[in-house]
Amino acid sequence: MKYIVLFLLIITATLNYQLWLGKGGWKNVQRLKAQVEEQKQYNNAQKIELNSIRKQVEDLASGGESLIEVVRYEFGYVKEDEVFYRIQ
């Protein structure tokens, strides 16, 4: 009987070690949950940036005022009969 109790105690200790500290254990699960949360936050930030870029592309594709603004800013476009002064 003494050996059975000792055997069961060793098995219980081994299983608890695996549960708390082993691969796939509680600590590992908590660390992975934190990584998943960080990745979700990063993904949300990327979605916001992607939506902003999509809006800019749609606006440029429609040929609205933003297209003229980009051409003026990026390429220094000046309309006919317009004077451009650059102050540095």
C-alpha cells in the first residue's frame, strides 16, 4: 500500500509539473494569449491605415480636388495665369 501511495504521489506531481510548467502548460498559454492580444492590436492599427489609404486611392481615382492638390504639392504644378512664390 505504501508503494502505491508513493507511486500515485509521483504521478500526480509529474502531471502537475506538466500542467503548470511544461510545454503547453499554464504559463505558456498565458504568454500566447498576450501575444495574440498584441497581434490583434497591431492588426487593428494596420486596418485603420489600410482604410485611410483606400479612401485616398478612391478620392484620387475619382479625379476630385485631392488629385489637383497632390499634383500641385508633389510636382509643383502651377495653373495658367497663376503666380507661384516659394519662400524658404
